[in-house]
Amino acid sequence: MLDFFNQLQHQFILPLSNPILIFSLILFIILLSPILLKRLHIPSIIGLIISGVIIGPHGLNILSQSSAIDLFSTIGLLYIMFVAGLELDLNEFKVNRHKSVTFGFLTFILPLSIGFPVCYYGLGYDFNASFLTASMFATHTLLTYPIVSKFGLVKNQAVAITVGGTILTDTAVLIILSIIKENQLGALNHGFWIRMGVSMIIFSAILFIVIPRVATWFFRKLESEKYAHYIFVLSVVFFAAFLASVAGLEPIIGAFAAGIALNRLVPHSSALMNRIDFIGNTLFIPFFLISVGMLVDIHVIFSGPMAIIIALTLSAVAISGKWLAAWFTQLIFHYSKNQRQMIFGLSSAHAAATLAVIIVGYQAGIIDQNILNGTIILILITSIVASFATEQASKRLVISGESDQLDEVSLEGMKSEHILLPVANVDNMNKLLEFVVLIKDKKSVHPVSVLSVVPNNNEAEINMLKSKKMLEEYVKQASAAEIRTNVIATIDLHALSGIARIAREIMADIIVVGWPQRSGFFAKFMGEKTENLINYTDKNVFVCQFVHPLIIHKRMALLVPPLAELESGFELWVKKVSVMANELTVPVDFYGDEKTYDAFHKLLKNRSEHILISFHAFEDWEDFLVLSRHIKEDDLLVLVAARKGSVSYLSFLDTIVMKINKYFQINSKLIIYPQQYDRSDKLESYEEVSSEPLVKSMEAFEKLGRGIGTLLKKGKE
């Protein structure tokens, strides 16, 4: 017993050395500090940094800067930059790239212009030390990005240009660091410039040409290995960070570039993105924040007046420079005060690049101990200021409705969206569920209803139990993306009538069905057997066949008939198409009528969607196959069809469906039947007066007319 207590006492000798005990302590801090400080209305980021100060070597000396902590800290730092690149809305960035460049220039030049004379004339440092310290003011770390992500504001324009400007200013500062370091050593010659230029070209080629192709091949070949996808992504991040260091850049630039390179292949609503966010926000990023706090030496404040003067001067210059950059950006682009505060909050935290600049400068003998200690205090002060500013700005943006995330449709409508996914072929379940997760409105309170219709026979009850058990395995995929699902097994004489009945019972808005598999069955599927599902069900029906994984597609070919804008389901399918284009980061080629395109484009503009759209006037729907020369294998073909009797219905839409199935077998296809106003209650009173014979007669006359026209045309030839 005595040996046990002696061994236990030995384990708690400070600083702790047992890796298991160290890891347990940090996990308890990650768990408890946000909970405790939330009651005091202090951001969780500040709690983690303060915790690092308390337990660090300059505090209670519970933990020292061990190799394990340094490793996890590095992972967390790279993770922050990687997630920022991954969540960057590339369409938004392309639209606002000039604004990002402008902000990047302002947030670089203003702190540099203020900082250099202060350090050179005010503090009396030489040119190299003054210029390096001033360039440190220009850097910023997206330390408070998790706060923005938590509030769902990552697509706000203020956030987009700040994230875009980060890569510009940090890259410029880190290049300046390399130049000053070489200048200090007297090695700034032509060879240095040639070596840096070549290494950056090779680095960019590998990251933005080779890596995306390898990733595409990997996701295509190992589509079902979902857990392997995360390991692959993590490997790319560290490989990119290593390449950046070899190229003479800081690893954080490589991690950010990896996020941009994989951006299109990791949709924001996917299960993979959810895993990346979850592991980063619960483990790696908190480790980094704690390690930042462990660097702070509170004894520096009491070491003498000079240390306090330098620390306060550096902090004041850093904060004022970033505030001025945000203020000028607001004036130039007419942003609101909340957006200005968001820009300031995101760009005012100094941690990653700042540490890299100062530590490398200190080791090279360019700056002294006072600047190093002052910078550590600056990191703590700016982290606290940035956290409070970002959290307040995020709350105000959400309350004021300035978030670009908000759609034009009413909040009540978003909350009531209900998707029904009938499953006939289990082999296609994964791809259909992935598509549903992609398009589902995350604000909806309803789960995705997964339906299996069992034939009404003697084995119905046994088959229902088997269906539920089988579907539960696939529901785990939706759970990985934090999408709630509801499994329904029902009995009916016919599968399609069962689908139509359940759709009415749960008041579904969208029905997603798979493509028929048996040859010769397609025409029947689109004819009498879907009469209840399409013609007499006022629902949006999506008929899907995904030949390739969704993330592999590079373009969306959208075929829209004339007058589609007059259908009641027009707004919903436009919203879903825009969500797909944004999630997959693909351009949209619109084929159809100019008036319909104008309505489509106007609706996207009202929803603040920034999608790259190309308009192609197309009127010859009877000669549909002329489009085949423009459709490539990796295109997603989307056809907006129409029910018989609807405003946009064209008789040759039926033949187009069959032609798509026949001539575009290698393409992924999606056919959308928009919702119509439900008039079944009125039609029940007039069952004897049916317009179906008249419609069929008119269709017959149209076909006869087209046939005669074709014969006359051939006769003339």
C-alpha cells in the first residue's frame, strides 16, 4: 500500500511527465473550461488560452513544452488553416476576389506603415529589426474562425474577404521574413530569388494540379470506404505543410493551400466535412489554443518598465493597424458596422504567423528578448480582443439578419421541409442518401424519412422487420453527417401507391427516387405505374441516377423547358440546384429559354447566391441529341421536366426522358418534376368531366403534324 502511494506521489511531481496523465489533464481542461467560462460570458477560446497560461511553465508549471504538446499544437495550427481553406466559398471568393485583394493589401500595408516608424524612431531599433517587427503586425491568425463557423456565418461576404485576405498578407509577411533573414546573413543574391521562385512554382503545381487529380481518383475508387477518406485528407494536409517548408514557406501556408485544393471535393454538408470539423474542434484546435497560452510569460510584465512599455506599444500598434484596415474596407465597400467588426475580429488575432516571424527573427539575432516577450503578451491581448469582437459581431449579424446564409423563403417554410426517400434497390442507397444529405435544408426540423414498401402477402410482417433492419444500417451514413432520419416500413399492394400514400401522410415536400434498373422497364415506370406518384401527387419528385460519386462532377448541365418559371415548384428546385452547385463547387450551364433564364438568375441573385452560370439559348427540344456534343462524362445532367397538363408541359418531354436514358448512360442524371398546385379536391366533383381524352387527342394531332412535317422536309431534300 505504501509503495502504491509513493508511486502515485511520484507521478504528480511537477511538471508532469507521464504522457497519459498529461493527456487526461488537457482533455479535462478542454471539457471544463468552456463550460465554466460560459457562465461568465467569456468566449471558450479565451478560456483555453488562459488555461494554458495557468498550467504552463510560466504559471503553475504543471506542464512543460514537451514534444507531444508541440506535436498536437502544430496539428491544431495546421488544422485551423486547413479548415479555413476548406470552408472558403470559392464561388464567393471568385466573385469578390478584388475585395479580398483590396483588404489583403490594406491589412498588410497599414500595420506595416504604422509599425515601422514606431519601432525605428520610437523604440530605437535598427532597420532589419524594425521592418521585421512591423511586418509581424501585418500578420493575423484565424484564431476566432471556429466562432464564425459555430454561428453559421462562413459564407458572409465579410468573412469571405477576410479569409481570402489572410493567405495574401501572411504569404507576403513570410516571404519578407525569408528575405530579411537572408539579408541578415548577407546571402541575399540572385540565387536566392531563383531558388524561391522555382520552389514556389513546383509547390503550386503539386498542390493545385497533382493533388486534386489523385484525390479524385482516390474518392472514385474507394467510394464506399468513408473512414479512409478522412485519413487521406489528413495525409494531404501534412504532406502539403511539408512541401511548403521545403519550398521555403511556412507550413501554415501549405495547410491553407491544401484546404483550397480539396475544397471542391469535400462538400460542406457531407459526412466527411462533419468528421473534419468534429475532430478538429474537439481535440486538435483546443490543443493549439492551450499551447499558445503556455508561451505567455506573465513574469515579463514585472521585469521592468521597458518590457511593459514595449508590450503595450506593440499591442496598441497591432490592434490600431488592424482596426484601420477594417474601417477603410468598410468605407470602400459600404459594409455595415457589424461586418466591419467581424473583419476586425477575424483579422486582429496574432498567433501562428506572428510566432513564426518573431521566433525565427529571435533565433537569427535580428530582434532581442524585449521584442520576443512583448510579442507573447501581444498574442494574449489580441486573442482576447479578437474573441470578444468576433463573438459580438457574429451575434449581431445573426440577429440583424445580415447573414448571407439566410434564404428568401420564409423561416417557417425552411423549418417544415420534409424529404421522403423510398428505397427499392438497396445497392443505390448510399448515393441517394448522400444526395439527400447534400440538398437537405439544415434548418428543417423534420428528419429524412426513409421508406420501404412491403408487398401485402402472407410474409408481410416478416418482410417489414427485415426491411427495417436492413435500412437501419444505411441510416448510419446520414447520422455521420448529423442528419436525423426516420425509417418507415409499410404494407401496400403496389410500391408506387404506397409511396404516394406515405407522402401524403407525412406531408412530404420532396420525393427522391432511384432510377429504374431493368431494361425495358423505364417506359412503364414513367407511364401508367407512376400515375399516382407524379400526375396525382402534388410533390416535387427527383428521379436520380448517379453513375459517379457526386464530388467527381465538374459541371452541371441544366436543361429547363420554356415557362418553367410559372410552376409553383420553381423556387424550390432553383434553391436545390443552387445548393448542389455550391456544395459541389461546379459551374452551371443553363440550356433553355432566355425568359426562363432571367427568372432563374433573378431568383439566385435575390438569394445572394454566387454561382458561375453560362446561358445557352436552346429551343429545338425535338432535336434534343444535338446537346450530346456538349455533354462530357463528368457532367451532371439535370432535366427539369413537367407533369401532363402543367403550364410548362411539352409533349416531347416524354421522349426526351427515354433519350436521356439511352444516349447518356455514362452520365449521372437527375430529372426534376416540380410541384404543382393540388387541384384534386376540385376534380373529385367533376369525375365525369375528364379532359384526358381531349389531351390524348391533341397529343396525337401534334405527333401527326410533326410526322407530316418531317416527311415534307425529306421530300424537299
